[in-house]
Amino acid sequence: MRLAPVSLAVLAAALATPAFAQDAGAEDQGGIREIVVTAQKRAEDVQDVPIAISAFDATSLQERAVGSVAALSGITPNVTLDASTPFSGSSAVLGATIRGIGSSDFAFNIDPAVGVYLDGVYLGRSIGANQDLLDVERIEVLKGPQGTLFGRNSVGGAISIVTKNPGDKFRVTGDVTVGSFERMQVRGMVELPITEGLSSSLAFSMLNRQGYQKRVAYDGDAGDFDSWELFPASGYQSGSRQGGDDTWSLRGKLHWDNGSTFRATLSGDFTKVDQDSTANTVLAVTPISGPFAGLAENNIPGTGLDVVTGNSGFLFAGLYNFCIGATPDEIAARNAQNLCGPRSSTGGYLSLAGLGSRNVDADPLNDVAPYDSRWVSQDIDESWATGNNFSKLNQGGVGLDLELDLTDNVMLKSISSWRKLDFAAGVDLDNSPLPILQTSFSVNQEQWSQELQLTGSAMDGNLNFVLGGYVFNEKGKLHDYVTFAGGLLQVDGPGDVDTTAYAGFGQLDWRVSDLIGFTLGGRWTREDKTYVGAQSDVNGFNYKLFNCMDLTPAGIPTQECATEVGFPIPSEPFRYYPLLPKDQEFENFSFKAGVQVYPTDDVMLYGSFSQGYKTGGWTTRLSNPLPTAPTFGEEKAETWEVGVKSTLIDRRLQLNAAAFSTEYNGIQLNFQEGVSPTVQNAGDARIKGFEVEAVAAPTDNFQITASIGYLDAYYTDVAGPAQVAANPFQLGVFAGADLPKAPDWKINISPRLELPVGNGSLVLLGDWTHTTSMRNDTEGTILLMRPATDIVNASATYRPDDANWDLTVGATNLTDERYLVTGQAQIAGGVIYGTYSRPREWYVRVGFNF
């Protein structure tokens, strides 16, 4: 959709969203309270920050039933945050897109495009970035490139989570919540002073909830199918439901502040997740005609591959159906004896009987069901799957923040951190007891970072500055396991990563006069990346395709066969990728400049130019022997933005608006190449839009917040290899096509009414979000399109005047809107699948404060 040539000013002013993050110590001045954020590395009123920011404090998050980062999506304009990405199987993985710029993959060789920061510490992986919002003081969502102060991989924006420091008084706070799907949630925080100036806190959270999708027995005959446990995986764990929760978290802090020039905070946190995989629904089965269902006379000599009438790619569900249904003569005519012959399993190479002629031989007891339309899901909340069903995550870290006042106006700050995560997940994506598409993964990552900041002011506070240096290192291992079509292709994909990044940055904000101010900033970044990918197919599909089946005494393909078929390391006959190139270096300078105009004390107009940068990497999921590991380059964005921030009518109305235009170049997006999800620099795009954010408090008892966001995000140029023509399954990728996860419009309205009831008060809160349709994947798969949605949440909270408890009754998704959150068109694998949103849910929460 293109922006119509009509004025939107009146509509924009009428519908807007507020920033809610309140300074707990701010004096109540009537109307709307002051909002304090640290988006520019110093504490300041959000109305003085010339950046489009949505910020939320703990109370507003609780009242609006926001329990994780992804749940912010509905109340933040031009932002799409999804709990999970395609085939990750885990709701702890965050798919984040801001203003049309994001990433929908969790692989170790792919960096996110929206930076997530926990108490100033960058989280290097999208795994675990969908944080449980435990003991949160506020969350700030910064929109547009944040390359200067936040750095690499914040090309779309940044999400900053700030947790609460312990106070100087003993305090116990928390809540207990019960609700739909046997939900039981307990959260609490104890603040304990130790000595004068030294205080501590311990926060905890526990959530257990049944999955909303049931696994049920298939009511037909699937035949004598092979168990999914015969094939390599990161684990073997199943269960009766999908989409559930079972997690607990701890965070401890020691805080030193005796009123002197030195302050310190030592923190540690740990989260353990051991729950179901995400829900999965099969939308279509796609064993269409292809290379294994063509004409034998068109075969490449000596192979089973028809390249004349067959479509491109390996259609493995089609091959599976061909093998089980073809006679030995038909298989021989296609030179497919080895393709349909013995398969590998956990017992070794070619240790499992083949699929050839199972349904047409003399033994009816070994028949097996084909993979066809019978396996399309009949109920989005039921699955016939029997395979892997788990999501496990252990993550945590320690951090040390030190602050030293060098003078009354200059502070030196150090942020040191070490973090680690261990992740494993498995999900059955085919909605059947057949092992057609089984994925599982393990990721082990460790990171450390050190940041120094020198912040201060001069010229009677009219000149503010921040200077800093930063170093970051992460190391880790990723291991993919994917079983296709009864084990005809068995991906075994280990990989090792080692990244070190260095940066220096600075920003000056100069209030030249009461009327005008200027901003100038920049950041230099250098990054050294090493990635060794060793993806292989333990079933030796390529050898079978070309009928090169000479084996060593150890029972694996010979080096002569490996060389003939094209494997790059003959001594590792299943490995697709060579060792080189394994090193890449990236260097960038991101720049920001801005001007602010202050016509009155309560109104700021601003304009800015900012740049963002995301490093490149490797594509390591391709399933063919390759002489080199394909690389992809940097991704960059440049944004022009104008905006206004205002606090009006004696603090009864806060109205903020921004309009922007972004040049988005070298876009890194996921594309399917056969069965392989690969990353390419897809091309260039233009993103234009606006957002208006406001809060109105016409009386002390009534407040209404609302927002409107508009996006026009489309490709201006697409490189030939990345173009996808429109086809029966997909809208395609070409110049003029829409970017994924970028709806044209998002509107949110949330009224809040507080009424005196007896010796207390009753808070009534409603929340409505309208989002127009959007692509859920790069190619615009029609079945995966997310339709226009209207999500309604509501709650009622009773708070006695002289008691230390409160009671909330609420519901999310009142109208039971169901839409696809994420999904994949695995056409070559035989299936299009996706994850639907959670259904309507009720909850009752009791809060306490001592």
C-alpha cells in the first residue's frame, strides 16, 4: 500500500500511544507524570530525547498483561515482535522487526537486526531474547537505526530492558496468577538492606501452563512407518501437548550507593526453560511434480534426476511417494535403486531398510501411508504428530556496573558482563506419525563484553556529551538435525563461531540557545568473524543420486566417490562445506546528526539523519557439495526523521509524532533454496512511514492512550538470484514487493478508568489493537499471510486503600482471533506449516506488597 495523497494529521493526532516509563521517585505534578529514560546513556525526560521511543514501566506492563518482550508487539506502533521464528520450536526465540527491518532466523551465523539489551548488555543471540519480564523497572523501544550509541546489529532499532535496583528499605513484592490451561505463575522480589549504602535484592519467577495444542492419535491407518527415533536428533522427547510453558528465573543484585562519588551494582541471573515445543499446523502438502516424478528418458545419464520436465530443487516428499509406490522395474527405469534403497540411521550408514516398493510388494504388512493431503491439519489446536516435542534453555550471566563521579558534571561508567546459554529444541513439523519433516537443534553460546562510558555536561548544562569504547566476544556451537521424507535426506549440521567486535563512539548534544539545539554523533566498529560450517547428509543422498556407491571397509563412501560427486573434503565424504573461507572482517562508521527547535518550554521539534549497520556472515545450510562456503555482506540503513514531542494543557496531554524515510541496502533475508533456508543480500528497499504517540488524562481518574503507525516498506531493487516469481504458492519477491513483517497500519487504543469503590479503588482497563495484513515470510507465501487482526484485552483491578494486596481479573484475546505468528514454505520438503497465535485466555492475579 502506498500513502494516499491526503492529510493524515488530524487522524494521527487523534490516535497515538504513550511512553509509560515513570521515574519511581518523580514528584506527582498532576496529569501526566514525568517519564525518565536512558536512551542516550544518561537519565533524562523522554520528552527531551529527539528519538521516537515507546517506553513502559512495570505497572503499565502488568496492567496490560505484558509478560514477555514479544507481548509488547501489540502496543508499540510500527513494531512486530514474535515469540518464535520458523522451525526453531521455541517461544524463547525472539523474531523482532522495527519499521520493516528485522530478522526471522535464530541460526548462529545470522545476527539479529534489532538489538536487545539487558541492563545495558547486548544479547548476542535471538535465542533467549524473548525475555521473561522479571523485576523490570522499564522497557524502552527505540525506533530507527541506533548505530551511534547502541552499535552493530541495531540497524532496525533497539529494545532496552532495565531491571529494578534494590532500595534502602526492606520490602517484599510479588503476585500469584492462575488462569487458562492450568496456568500457575508466581513472581516475587525481596529487597533487603545490608548496611548503610549496601542493599540487596532477590527476584524470582515461575510459570507453568499446559500447551494449547493437543497431540491426538491419528484416526486412520498410517501403516508400518519408521520411528522418528531411528534418525539423528539433538534429543528424543515427546509429549501430549505443544505450546506450553514451564520456566523459572532468578535474579540477584547487590547495590552500593552511600551518597559518595562511587556507586556499584553486581547482578546475576539465571533462567531455566524445560517445556513443549511451539505449536505447529500443516497448511498444505506439496509433493508436486518434480525431478523425481518426471520421465525416465529425461534423466541425467546414470542418475535418477529428470532435468527436462522436472522442476528445480529436490522434492523429497515426491520422491518418498515415488519410492513406496513404484515397482522395482519402475524404480530401475529411473535409475533410482539407490535413492529408494537402504537408508542411514542412528545405527550407521545404510543400516536401515530402503523404502522401495513397500506398498506394491508381496507383503501388505509393510505398507506405509504416503505423504499427501490427508495430513493437512483439520484443527489448528490438534496435531497427529508423534515426533520430537521439547524446548530446553539454560541461560544466565553476571554483570558489574561501576559509576564514578569525576566531577560534579562528569561521570565515568563501566559495564562488564559475561553470559552463557545452552539451548536444545525439537519439533515435528509434518502433522503425522511419519518421519517426514523432523527438526531439532542445539546451541551453546558464551559471550563477554566490556563497555566504558564518559558522560557529562558543560556550559551550564547546555552541552551534554557521551564518549565510549566497547569490546564484545562470543564463541559457540550450533548443531542442526533435520530428517526429510522418511530419512531420504538427513541433515547433520554442526558449526562453530567466534566473533570479536570493537567500537569507539561519541555524541554531543548542544543547546545553543533557548530556541535551538544540535546533535552530532558517530561510531566506528570493527568486527572479526570466524565460522566453520560442517553441514552434511549422513544418508549420502548425493552419492545415491549419482549412483556412486563404492564403500570403504568402514562402510562409508570412498574418497574416489567423494571426489567424483564433488565433495570438497574427500576424507570427510558427507561434508558439504570446505574449511575456507572461514574468516571475514567488517569495518563501519555510522553517523548521526540532528537539530532540535524549542518554540516553547513544552514543545520540541526535531529532525535527524542516522545510520545503522549489521555485519555479514555465511550461508551454511545448503545441501549440495560446494567448493566454497557462500558468504553474504553487510546490511545498512539510512534514515531521515522529523518529529515533535509536546506536553500540553497543564500536563493533561502528551503528544509525540514522527515521520521517517529509510534507505535500506544489502538486505539480509531468508530464502528457500530447495530444502535449504539460506541468507542472501536480497537487494534494496525504501521504507516510509509515520507514527504518533500520545496519552491524554482529562481527569485524575481517566486516562486514554492510543497510537497509530503507518509503513510503506517495499523493495526498490532485487538481485537476480534472490528474485522469486509469483507462483501458485507465493506472491514472489521483486522490485515493488512488500517487505515481510511490515503491516501498513497498526492502531492501538487503551482507555483506563479508576473509580472509588468502598474503601478502595477499581481500575478498569481495555486494550484494542488493529493490525492490517502482512507477509510472514520473505517469499510472500499465500497460506502464511497474516490477515488483518483486531486483538482485544481487558482487566479489572481492585486495590484497597489501607491494604497490602490487590486483585486483578482479566482476559487476553477476548474475541479469540487466531492468526499465524510465523511459518515456513518448505515446498521441496513437502509441507507448508505455521504456528498460530494463542487463543482467548483468562487469568486471576493477586498482588502483594509488604
